[in-house]
Amino acid sequence: LPYIESVSIRRSLPDTLVISVEECQAVAAIVQDGAGWLISSGGKLLEQVTVSQAEQYPQITGVELLMPSVGGTMEFPAAGNATEEQVLGLLNALESREMLEKLEGIDCSDSEEMVMAYDGRFRVEMHYDDDFNRDLRIVEEVIAGLQPNETGTIQLTLTETTGRAFFIQD
């Protein structure tokens, strides 16, 4: 039952057992070898789907799944650009900041930076080992200062040295 995140059982006296089931949701997809894999924010592989079905979810590109199986966990080769923890760190930060619904994709093809497509308007560049909660807070601040029709690139790759993000308008 891959869509079950957790199950807890508790006893309610005098003679009742309460079973609570928490479901997980597909938040992104990885396409490889002509098939799509839906994944939860916890990295669980929920279902193998067609490529066209996978396209309905934000795409994670530039990664390869090792021996994917339904109900298993997402695993990448050690020689890749991104680790599972980095991708899941970004997904969890997006989920905790309630920004996940505007995610369009995460590109891990570059060895130096992860690129997030966001809200149909922005390309967000960040390092793989960044504090994603901090990065997403900065993204929210940058977006709040823009007009609704502005599009472009938000560069977070220089915030360590400059102390600020850069917005490059399209």
C-alpha cells in the first residue's frame, strides 16, 4: 500500500481499537526509461505511471533512480549531482512554507546549482547544500517586491558572499 504514510493503533477503553491511517500524496515525478515515477515529499515511490501522467506533476530532472520499485524509496547514484537528501530537503521546505503547489520542476542537471521552476514566472538558482528554508523565505521576499507580471531569474547562489539575492528580469 504505497500511498499509506503511517498507521497508528491505539486502544480506547473499554473495548475499542482506533486505527488511524495517514495517506501520502504525490508531489513530484521523475521520468526515466519511458516511464514516470510519482514520489511523495518523503521520497517514497508511490506509483509507476505513463510519461503523460507524470507530466501532470512537477518534474525532477537531472537525476536517475536506482532500481525503482513501487513502495520503495528514492535513491540516486552516488556519482550524480544531487543527493536524495538535497532534493527531499527542498521538497520538504516547499511543503512546510506552503509553496509546493506553485512548484513546476527541479532541475539537477548542473553540477554547481539546483534550478527550481516556480509559479510559471521564475527560475530560482540555488546551491545543492543551501539552507532551503532560508532560500525560500528570500524567494518570497523577492516575489513580494515584484509586480504580478514580472518574470525572471532569482539568483540565490551569491547570497553567502553578498548577503542578498539578485533578480534578473526576462
